[in-house]
Amino acid sequence: MRMVDLILKTRSGKELSRREIEFIVNGFVKGEVPDYQMAAWLMAVCFTDMTSAEIGELTRTMVYSGDVVDLSSLRGVKVDKHSTGGVGDTTTLVVAPLVAACGGTVAKMSGRGLGHTGGTLDKLESVPGLSVSLSEARFKQIVDEIGLCVTGQTGNLDPADKLIYALRDVTGTVESVPLIASSIMSKKIASGADAIVLDVKVGSGAFMQTLEDARRLARTMVDIGAHVGRRTVAVITDMNQPLGMAVGNGLEMKEAIETLSGRLPEGDPLYEVCMLLASKMLLLANLAQSDAEAREKLKAALDSGAGLKKLEAMLRAMGGDTACVKDPSLLCRVKRKLDVFPAGSGYVADMDAVSIGVAAQLLGAGRAKKEDAIDPAVGLVMRKRRGDYIRRDEPLATLYVNESARLAEAASKLRSAVAISKAPPERIPMVYEVIE
Ligand code: URA
Ligand code: CA
């Protein structure tokens, strides 16, 4: 087999066999297929798409390029969730404890933030003392004892994805449904999940800008799940504004604690998306027979404080100081807070969620490069949502600041991310579709 023939085959729209896909992926991981040929093949995939059989084989080959975590010693259906990435998306820190409080088993491996999107590991590390580098044995022990643990990757998980993603990032080949779908699903499958709930974001702050593209990505990932025998459900939710009000690591941990304390009203976007994801997880884990029953259980876990207790138990098990559970303001103590005002009075007509994420990054909440350090306390809290009326003397957002070097740039980025209009904007849904 020659790599150049396989590039030509994909370029001309023909279907690759299982052996051919293994040749490409395993060859690349071993260093036998050079970067330039892999990049050419990835670009051909971007232009010609892949069949569902090809996507299934690509995903399976990526899974077995490294270690596969075995969670079979843990009781029950191990159910995971994944979001395709957004701004102010604190759902994992709310959903995992709620599902565990309802009897679920959540053994989850999360990632770090890069660019405008946040990462759950960084949010966890805003808790003093907490370590996300657990051995696989300790990770399983915590899940066994309290029903949940969210940690960094253990072992050599999905090296094919790491190598392919790094190449895609610098060759203009990130935005491709088969490549995104296989990248996400291979990591979820390798980390041992029996069942997976996917939150596919659509809108200005998401990979997928149109509902049609989001639907195709969601459908492709659900099909991969079926191909490898993992029950998978996808929901398509809105990312035309930050999901919660907080953007920043300690600020988002604080928002998760407040959500689990029952401080968000029904109808709030963060609350609604958390309830939707958690209810699908309970259904997949056979812990509820209907959406209504799942929601009833989740509401009880919120109202009784059982969800918050699960989060506290996890933070403690991971070495964290849990004083922040009683007083979440400990997580975002900064030198100064600064309000940002709108250009004029009117309705909040549109938000560019990416720019809002970038504004938080400029304050030190996110990384431009993988090696950058972040400040857990800084970031911003939005004070208005899309559709709200705002007077020119009302704050649009509050910035939490320690380091002033890029403060002016952050404030200006935030102000220009929000469009104000005289008429109220058209309403858009929070949840577009559920694909099972
Ligand atoms: N997230 C991933 O893990 N992989 C992609 O390709 C895109 C988003
Ligand atoms: Ca093809």
C-alpha cells in the first residue's frame, strides 16, 4: 500500500476500506506516514467527506491507537457527557454531581481550555489544593466511593487524536464533520464510557455556525456510537451568547456552586441545558423511564442539596479546600472589579460569544498557547442577556481584574461584542433538537 494512492482515492471520492484506514492512521502514529501526506489526506477529507462506514473505521482505529480505560469494575452504566465547546459552559460541574446524586456513575475525563473556550480541568483547579492529575486507580476509587470523578486523561489515551488534531490545527483542516466527530467520539470511547450524551453547540460562539451543520455533526456522532455499541444521544443547543453569566475559571466554579444551591430560576439557559443533559444521562443509565421522571428526580436532588453535597465530596476527594462551597466568593478575589457600559441604550440584539471569551482570556482567564499560565480568579460576569433592555448607565458586564496590562483591550473587545438595537431582537430557542 502506498499513502499517495490512498490520498488520490479519497480525493476522487472513492471509499477506503478498513485496512486502508488502519494503514493511514497507524502509519501516521508510528511516524511512517509523514506530516505532509497526512495533511494532504486530511484536506481531501475536508473536500470530499467520508461515508459512515469510513467514519466508523476511522474512529475505531483512533480508539485502539492507545490505551482504552476499563471501567467494568465500577457498578452501573458509566455515563459521560461532552460539549463541542462554548463560552460560559459550566454544565459538567452541575450535571455530573446531579446525576451522581440520582444514583448515576460518572467517570469523566475532561480537558483544558484553549483560546476563547474554557476547560473543566482549569475550572476545577480554581479550588485551592485540588489536583486533577489522579492515577487511574485513585480515579476509580473516588468514582466507586461517591459516584463521580472528573479528572484529566490518565495514561496514553487516543494518541492518534493528539497527533492528528495538532496537524489539523495548523493546516486549515479543523472544520470537517467526519474529522470533528471521530476526534470527539474516539476520546469518549477510549475513556471507557458505556453511554454518551453530546451537547452540540450552534451559533456565533460554536464550531458549527448553522443548524444544518450542527445537525450533521450530531447525527454523525450518534451513528458512530451505534457503530461501536455505545448508546449515544445528542442535543443541539444555542451558543449565540455565553451559556451562563460567568466567564472565567473561579467565576464559573462559583456559578456551578450557586446553580447546585438552587439559585437559578427555571427558564435560565444554564439551568435548562443542565436539566436537559442530566435527564438524558439518567435515561441512558436506566435510572429513569421517562423525561418527566428524570426531571423530577433531578429537581429533588437540587432542592435537597444532594447535588451540591456530591460536588463537595468530589472536591474534597481530589484534595481541594471546600470552604468555597459555603462561600463561593473565595474563588474570585481580585484586586479590582470594573463595570463595562454599553455604547447606548436599547435592546441587547446580538452577542459574539467568541469575542466575550477572548475578552476573558485577555484578562488572564484563558490561554493563547498551551503553555500559558492562567489566573483562576479573573474573568467577567455578564449582567445582561440577549433580548434584555439596557440603559446606557447600566453595566453590561463586570470585569474581574488582577493584571491591568490588557484591560483596555478586554473592555473594548467586550463592548464591541454586544450589538444594541432600538427594537427587541427575534427570539431564538435555547434547545433546537434532540437526536437519539
Ligand atoms: N473538539 C475535539 O475534541 N475535536 C475536534 O476535532 C473538534 C473539537
Ligand atoms: Ca470520501
